[in-house]
Amino acid sequence: MTKRRFSTLPLFLLVIFAGWIVSHTLFTVSETEQVIITQFGKPMGNPITEAGLNLKIPFIQTLNSIDKRILEWDGPPSDMPTKDKLYISVDLFARWRIVEPLQYFLRLKDERSAQSRLDDILGSETRNAVAKHKLIEIIRTLKLRVPEKDALLTDVERRLNMGNLVPILKGRKVIEKEIFEAAAEKIKVFGIELLDIQFKRINYNTSVRPKIYDRMISERRQIAERFLSEGNGESARIRGNRERELKRIRSEAYRQVEDIRGKADAQAANIYAAAYNQSPATRDFYAFTRTLSAYEKLLNKNTTLLLSTDSEIYRLLKEVPLAEKTQPHFSKDTNGEDDL
């Protein structure tokens, strides 16, 4: 019984060793990777790019897995000047993949080195492209874009092309294509294919951003002041029209009032004339009442009159019988007039 146990132990160890050898000899390649087999650091044979089961020499050969998928490069924002001397911060991103794994492995070894190379090449080409173009070329996309104009613009402002966009020659898409074509050739030597490159964000440099914002505020303030000035002018015009219309209405009303008053006075005079002109007695009575009205307005205790003897006022006063103490004192002057 003991002899049988000792006889099966080596067989068990042999099976374990054989399984370990097989596990280090056989390996699988997935759909998302490609493998380069190296022996003492030197690549052996062609890269394995197809998925499946493969063999290698255990303990001597090493597997180097390389990603087969589309990879992303997202570089840090970089400050750079444009052709019109404006410092901007450009944030770029790109897509790439490894198409020649052996060349990639020999020159870069791993993805970290590839990302570093992409930082250098893409950053350099972006700086070159930005320095060759004005800011408006990098911002704008379409040449033939037509903006919506403010309906408040005057005809003079429209003739001055206020609200029109500055014309461009290329636009952002063309500049992105230039960067892509220049960088793709330089990256190709590393076994990398550049698939796409785009501007993710373009902003003013932090040092010049306050000045740009101040200029924008100043421009908007000028527009606001123009609108305010136009509003004040329109307000003054409306107030002037109102005052002119008010004066016209008042003048017309005053004319109508005077016209009505004149007609009323004329009608009253006609009525009085018809009433007091019916006979000599009515005419005398009218003259008498008018004279009495004149007395009421002219005479009081402090009144002194100089009247001629043929005056109507003196005639009536002379004919009225008065008491001795209330009779007025008349004195003859040298001109034949009496002093009351």
C-alpha cells in the first residue's frame, strides 16, 4: 500500500509540471490586441495581429501586447500667439491607432512614449499653424456665413457694413486639416496612423483676457450710449411735438372762445339795441342807466372830477336834488369849467 503511494506521487508531479509548461507555451491573442514575441529583448518573427491560440518558447520568449483599438490623445492647453499678435490658449484632441506594431515597438516601446511623442509633434504643428493665421481664421468655420443683423440698425450704419462679419480665407476646418496632414507624416514613422484632430477649446490667454473683456465691455457700452442718445433724441422730438400740439390746441380753443364771446357780445348788443331803441323814452332810459353805471364806477368819497358844463355826467348830477350837506361843491375855473 505504501509502495503504491510512492509510485503515484512522481506521476502527479509530472502532470503538474507538464501543465505549467503548457500554460507558459500556449497563449491567446484577443480581438483588441496584437502581440510581439521577443527573445532576450529582440523581436522574433512577425507580430501576431489575428486573434487565436499561439505558441512560444517558455522562459526564453516574452509576450509584448500592443493595443489594436483606436486610442485618444488629449493634450494639455497651450498658450501660443496668432498672426495678429493675440495670445490664445488652444486645447486640442486627436484619435490615433497603431498600424505597424513592430516599428512602434522598436521606436516607442509603450503607449506612454507614444503619448509623449504626440505631445511634441501635435503641439509643434499646432503652434506653427496658429502663428500663420489670424484669430478670426481659427475661430470661424464657414466662409459664407451670414449673420442676422439687428433690426435697430439705421440705414447709415447698414451702409457702413456695421454688423457684417470679417471675411476669412480658410476657416478652422482648413487649419485643422493642415495640422492633421503635417503631423500625420511625422507620426507615421513611429508606426502610428493619425485618424483625426480637432480644436476642443480656444480661449484668450489669462494675461490678456481682462483687456479683451474690458474692450468688449467698452464696445457694448458705446452701443448702449448710442441707443441712449437716440432714445433721448426721440424723447425730445416727442416732447417738442407734444408742446407744439398743445399750443396749437390751446390757440385753437382760445380762438373759438373769443369767436363765441364776440358773437355773444354782438348778439347781446343787438338785443340791447332792439330793447332800448323802441322809442325816445327807452333811448333816454338807456342813456340814463348807462350814466348811472358810469357813476358807480367813477365816484366814491375820494373822487375829484373836472367836468365841463356840457358833459352828460355833469348834466345828470346837476339835475339831481341833493341835501345841502351832501351837495357837491362846484367852483368855476378860468376856462369856464366847474370843479367838483
